[in-house]
Amino acid sequence: MRALKSLLLTFIIASTTAGCASVNGPSPEHDPFESYNRAMFAFNDAFDRNLLKPVSEAYKDYVPSPVQSGVSNFFGNIGDILVVLNDLLQGKFAQARDDTLRVFVNSVFGLFGLFDVASHMELPKHHEDFGQTLAVWGVSDGPYIVLPFLNASTLRDTVGLLVDSTVDPIYDIKDTEALYATIALKTVDKRAELLGASKVLDQAAFDRYAFLRDAYLQRRKHLIYDGAPPKDKNSQPAPTTNSAEDQLLEDDLEKALQ
């Protein structure tokens, strides 16, 4: 499975590189393959609207809320294992200690992560991945890439995704059907959390592709610098959030881009 994923991501990178020849007109510096990316974004959007979103809506409507919370917490606890590894690679040893304790508490007292006990013990969840680790090591983000089914990324984050997948416990599942079922459940659960954001986004963003691209790049920069990125003198100040709908979009978009 990991070899297949490696080949898939290699193909994606090669296809994206080849796609530069088909770009029509000028593109932003961070998005040199915009025509390819927009086509892949349209494909992902069609997949979402016709399959993933309806399934996620049914999941949200018919699966009891406590079960949904347990599923989210379980996958979140597995994700925290990757966070600890990247804490260490980034030299964040105090955070690694706290995140290790978080995994232990939720695994033991939270019934293998079904309950998020650690958050009530002032052990907050952090978000670290190998894409961020590469950034800390000085690797530039490279071009923006829209991946099939996986959506927004950069060349650096795509490599990071591949590395993280090699140590993700989910991919240690030997039974192929169980593996695919687990990945499908994780995907549907994540999409169900973001149903509110998609409704607001449809109303708020004129160009959804450009909006999500810029939001992704800004969010990644925010994560890499632990919430305090250096100021860009060419950037415009962020607009003030005024409405409840704007706040909903901001909160849910943040979850979507993590």
C-alpha cells in the first residue's frame, strides 16, 4: 500500500511538472501550474459534490453524535503520534513531552482515544507534520499543487505527506478491505465536520479556487511559524471578521486546512 502511495505521489509530482507547459497566461509566483491546478480542483469538487458530501451528510444526520465524537477523537489520537515525531525532528522537546503525555492519557484513560481526556487536563492538541518539519529545516515550499482527492498542497508538503504516511499507524493495517474502510471512515468523518464551512464558502467566495489556495498557503505559514509569521511588507492586512458567518467560515476553514 505504501509503495502504491509512493508511486501515486511521484506520478502527481511528475504530472504537475509536465503541466507547466500547458499554463495559459500569467500565474501567481506561488501557483505556476494554475491551469492544471484549477482542472484538478474542479475534479475534486465534482467528486465531493456528487459522492463525498452526500455520504458525509448522511453520516452527520444518522450516526449518533457521541459516536461521531469518538471516531474523530480516535483518529485525532493516532494523528498525535505523528505530531510527537515531528516535534522531536523540529527540536520542540518540551512540546514533544506534552504531546507524548497527551497520547498516553487519551490512549489509556480515553479508551484508545475515543474520549479526549487530555484536553481537559490542559494538554492542548498541536499540529505538526513533516511538511512543517522540512520548512523548519530550511526547505522552501515550492509550487502550489492540487492533489487528486487530497486537494491543496505544495511540493514540500506533498513530500511531507508521503513521509508521514510511512509512519502512520493506519497504514500498518494488513487487511486491504479493513485499510480502505478505515481510510474511508476517516475521510467521511473529517468531511462531516466541515459541512458548515462549505455552505458558507459557497456564499462568501467568488473564486473558490483562489480563496482556498491563498487560505491554505497562509495557514501553512501560520503553522510553520507557530502563529507568529514574519511580516510581509507586500501583503495586505487581513480584513476584520464582523459576522457570525465569517467567524464560522474562519473556524471551519482552519480545521479543513490542518
